[in-house]
Amino acid sequence: MIKIKEISTKKELQQFVKFPFSIYKGNKYWVPPIISQEVESFDKLKNPVFEHADARFFLALKNGTIVGRVAAIINKLEIEEQKVPRMRFGWIDFIDDLEVSKALLEKVTDIGRQKKLKFIEGPLGFSNLDKVGVLTEGFDSISTMITWYNHPYYAEHFKQLGLQAGQKFIETIFYFDSVDITKYKRYADVIKQRYGLRAINFNSTKEVLPYVEEMFQLFNVSYAKLSSFVPISDKQISYLKEKFIKFINPEYIKFIVDEKGKLVTFSITMPSFAEALQKANGRLFPFGFLHLLWAKYHSKSSVFFLIGILPEYQRKGVTAIVFDEFFKTYKLRGVEKMIITPELEDNKDIQLIWKNFHPKVYKRRCTMRKDISTE
């Protein structure tokens, strides 16, 4: 008999966050979160994403032992403004027991029906900046800090329970020793001159902070045409500025501005923290922060996180300037590989950015959805 319990205490929230550590213990591909940061991100008084989202967190218990978890999420903006009647579920983990996964999804379904929503879909987070999708290919490659890893049986459980693939994503990699860097420098020089653009590089987080609001505003404009996109609010921008921008090595942030200093393109990459997070095993102290600090400046892999381009500059080659600047930084830092995090399979515009690097698809994932309408 599976019991589904809604969490209501700090102790239970800790249990919710720590549960995956039990089912991925010894797994060399799973990347654990920092427990304290994960707990804080679920604090409805601290994370401004809860201005426009609601979430309930559940644990599955079997004979008194925690065997699964799930977050049932309602994004009010997509429901009320975009008219997408979706009941989201995320942070879903479970042992290989169909009764457990079934009970978790039935709880999500019940809430969705109570709210008169039409379908459930996940794994999804609160917003566009959260992790997304269940892994369906690439189980033998290490994850990243901004993607979910899962056992192969997850997707099989979803299928057996009547869910079908929704949004499909690919993850790719390429190596810099196969890139003609001199070609990009020549092309970057041409584009700079043609449009009167220049690059801004940073040596400290203090230099980045004044640009953060403009950067996320550009992000909102860049992705507005995607049907699933939910804009980032001003309060969310302030929260991200305080919590995450300071975490990124400023050398891995590149801005392109026009002659008037207006931001037309930005890109954020990060050193790969995957191995460092595995060594930290969920804790910054006493030594976890040292592993992360080392990776911040010495990782041989870079993870692509965000890019934004003003619509009027899209498909005009301005990314050549971005890459030229990144190549200079990566050469100094000894970076050998670029990891491109999940991109929608049908987002051809973003894939055009990488075509000359001949990226290799090494992971696939998708959301899973099911109609729950009673009409």
C-alpha cells in the first residue's frame, strides 16, 4: 500500500530534497544539488517565482519508508494569460515500482482536475529557467547542474501509465580543437563593422550586475515568440541577480552592444560544475565549496546556459562576435569542450547557432503529458 503525504514541515522538505540521494547513491552520472540551495528555492517566502506559481510537494511512502516524491505545480501566467490549461509536475523521483509512480501521478492528476485543468505534463519546473524533461537517451553520460538525470525506467513508467511524449529536447556537445577559431575572428570583425557593434567583457561580478536587468529583459524579448515561454518578472530578475549571477565566473558572460550602448546580444556559459558537485555530495561545507571554487576557474568543459538576441539582429551573424570572445577566454582557461543544455528539437533558430561546430547529439529528453479532462 502506497501512502502519499503532502509535506508541511522543514524536516519533511529536507526529506523531499534528500530523497534522490538514496536512489542514485554510487551512480557516476547523477549530479546532486546543493541541499541548502534546493531547500531555499522551494521557500515560498523567498523565491519570487511563487508570485505567479503555486506548488505542493508530496512524498510517497511504502511501509513507512520514503520511496518517491513529486511537486505538483500550477503556473498562473500560462493558465490565465496564455490559456494553457496545464497541470505541471516536477522534481519527480521514484523507485522502480509502478505502484509508486502511479500513486504520485494520480495525486498530480487529482489536483489538476480540482483546478479544472485539461492535462498534466512534466517533468517541468516553475518557470522557463528551471530544469525540464525526463531523460530518454544518454544515461551513460554525466549530467549537468541545470538538468535532471533519471534512471531509464522513469520514461517506461510514464508510458505504462498512459503518458505520451510532449516537448522534445536534444543536448549536444562539441570540441574546440575542431573549430576554426581564426575564421570566426575574421567574421566577427566584419559583423562589428557592418552593424557598429562592440563586445563587453567582464573581470568581476561587480562589473556584470548593472547589466542584469537589461539582460533578462532582452531574454524575455528574444523568446517571446515561443508558444511555451513564460516571461521572467522583475522580482524574479532581482532574485536571480542576487542568488545566481554571483555564482558564475564573470569571464564566461559576453555582451554585445550597439553604438549607443544598447544591449543587442548576450550569452552566459558556465564552467562545468558536475564533478565538483558530485564531490560536494550536496553540501558546501566543510569542503564542498572548495571543489566548486576550483571548477569555477579550472574546469575543462563549459556549459551553455542562456543566449538572447534582439529579434532585429537575429540571423545577422552577431553570434560570431560572441563566439570569438568566448574562444579567447576558453583558450586562456584551457577549456576543451562545450556542453549545450536542452534545446527544443523544433527550435531551428537556436540550432543554427551551432551548425558550423558540427555538434553531436549525446542526450535526448522530453516532457510527458496526459489528458485529464473529464469533459
